[in-house]
Amino acid sequence: MTSPSVTTPPVFRFAPSPNGELHLGHALSALAAYDAAQKARGRFLLRIEDIDVTRCREEYVEQIFEDLRWLGLAWEMPLLRQSQHFDVYAKAASWLENIGLLYPCFATRTEIAEAAARQPSGFDPDGAPLYPGLHKKMAGAEAWARRQRSEPFALRLDMDRALAAAAGLLNGAALTFTEFDEAGEGTIVAARPERWVDAIIVRKDVPASYHLAVTIDDARQGVTHVTRGMDLFAATDLHRLLQVLLGLPEPKYRHHRLITDAEGRKLAKSAHDTSIRSLREAGLSPSDIRALVQRI
């Protein structure tokens, strides 16, 4: 007798950082992911991305809960808080470093900016000057000695080596990801992580970066569908590269439009007039917020 096939429900997530009040852009992301999960009869997760321990505040965590519940969202418990899992990220980074794909960079922001100004080579997708390669060729003995002196350092991805390693793991296939539109139509997109050059994978202050933590967490939480703003579209290049290098599954992606202010700038958490809390206090209802993010 043939056993009936078991269909695993799709997993969606909303992953805010508690370093300010959620605004209309966050409402769009949360509602888009939640509605997609409901439509697909999938699971919906809330993840608190609080690796930046100097900027994140517990009061904002509580406000995230309050705002989302007011919008009518419910999520599975227990939720994952990144600040409680630094050991997981450190283990992955250590493995990447041990196979020669990460190297320490002791340069300060000022030193990097000055070197980039002397040898301008363009900007990364976030608009920052491309890393000028400081300390990439530092002798191992010097790097070891500086680490022994507890000098602060970040770990950067050796992009050339990483791309070569990924090509081998992919057996020559192209590095791509699948981007879905609102209608559910998928398009294969060529990932171009080289435009980030040697990106930071582990920050100086915490044993992870956004790119490393989000890639690992999506995999270990079984996230199958990533819904987020278009401002993170280019970051998917790095995330797909890390997924291949770490042997992690590839989720489906949907990057939605951004909500902007009157001058066309992306909303920021400092824009209190568009925060969910302020709009709620002004008398708007959850249905008003839904209508507003659809209309803007």
C-alpha cells in the first residue's frame, strides 16, 4: 500500500527590528506576509531581529506586539529573538572562516572612507563606497597578533573565493533566486553578490551581521516565503550566496513596493507621524491602515 503524501504548509514571517516605532511600511510588510500565509493556509512567524543591542529597546519589542495585535495579526509562539542566539551565528561564521571564506578587517570607518576616497571604485547597492580591500592581504601572523591584543575587527567575505566555492557547489549552474509578484507569478533572477564586494558578515560589536543572521534564521525556522520591501532586493544576492555556502535551502521571495513620504523618501522609524501607534492614537482603525497602505 502506498502511503499518502504529506504536504508541509508554507511558512511566512515578519521580522522587524525593535529600534523604533513601526510605521506604514512595516504595516505593508506585515499585512502582506500575514495575508499570504492565510491564503496559502500556511504558518505565520514573528521574529525579533535585535542583534543591534546598542539600538534595540525592550519598549519597542512590546510596542511591536501591541501594534500587530491591533492590526489583527496572530503568530506562533515561542517567537525567535536573535539576541538570544549569537552562538548559532558565531558557529556558522567560524565554519566559513575556517574554510578560508572570511578574513578579519581591523580598519575603522574613517580609515575605510579615506582609502575609498583615494581610490574610488563605486558604491554598493546600499549607497556606501565599495570596500577598498584594506587588510584583505594582511599576513596571518599579524592578524593573529592583533586578535590576541583584542583589537576590534569585523569578518568580511572574501568575495572572489566565495564565488568560486559557490560555483563548485552549484556544479556550474548560475546563482539565482525566484522572485514572485503579487499575482503569484515567479521570475528567475540572476543573483549578483559581487556588487557588494567583500561584505561584512560579522560585525565588530556582535558576532553576526544582518545578512548572516537573517539567512540562518530563515533556514532554521523553515521559512519558505520571504516577503519584504524592495529596499532589500539587492541583499538577496548575498543571502543566496550564503545559503549555497552554508548548505541552506532557498526560500521564495517577494519584494513589495516601498511606501514613501511626500518627498519620495522611504519611510524611516524617525517619521513619527506615519507610525502605526500615532495613527492609531489619531483615531484610525485597522481597516483604515489596510486601505491606506493599499492606496499609498
